[in-house]
Amino acid sequence: MDTYEVQFKENETEGVYAISVVDMPAMESQFIALKKQEKVQLKVIDEEKMLLLGAVLIPNKLIFRKQDGKEFNIVFPTKTVRLAMENFLIKGYQKNSTLEHDENLKLENVAFVEHWIKEDNVHDKSIKYGIDEEIGTWFTVLKAQDKETYEKIKAK
């Protein structure tokens, strides 16, 4: 099966412009958005503050895709993951979120309030919460701004 490396070109692509909360994440971690081929699952880190943590992109992980009847894998190199995260923040997309990649199911009362790239296998914040992904993984923390939205997201 063919594997394609995703490259980030600042002036030629939008990059990641929204993060979707889904049932079956392509990252197969606790979070993201690539339509079964791109996803985000969340882990509760603070019930009172309504905060959830997850991996947005994991570098060098093969992600199965099927388009127009063709099956292939894509992979995000570490540099692409970092550039995608930086662009997401620079463009101000922190409030862009949907359920199941459906533009009609926008999450209006959420914001991504923390982002970081994992740099250490011992001291990274993700380890504290029991998520052990590769160095170079893009993590984010989502904050729900009301209890109804928070419960809807947790139910995913």
C-alpha cells in the first residue's frame, strides 16, 4: 500500500483549521480530526473546570485513508506537526471545533486553551494524565464553556 508524507507549506495551504471531536479517531489516541482518517478523542483532566486533553497529531504514525476507491496511508512528519500547530494558533483557530467533522455540528461553546508539542517522555504534561504518545505529538486542552456542551463532548 502506498504511503504519502504530508508536508506543510505555509503559503499554499490552510493546514489544520478546526479540530473535530469524534467517536473513532484516526490517531487512535485520546483526541483529533481526520474523519476516521483524522480524529480527536478526549480525556477528562478537570471535571470542575470542564477541561479535556487529547492528541491532535502524532508524528510518523501511519493513518489509513480511502478516497475514490483507492486505499493508502498518510504520515505527518514531526516538522509538519509542529508547523500545523503553529499555523493553527497564528491564524486564531482556537475556537474552531465540530462534532464528527460535520460543519453543521459546530461546537460553539468550546475553545482550545492549551497547545504543546511533546518533547520529553518523563516530564511532559501528557504523561501526568496517562497519555503516552511519541515525542513530537501535538497535544491540546479543550475547555467547554457550559455543562451541556461538556457532557455532549464527554459522551463521544
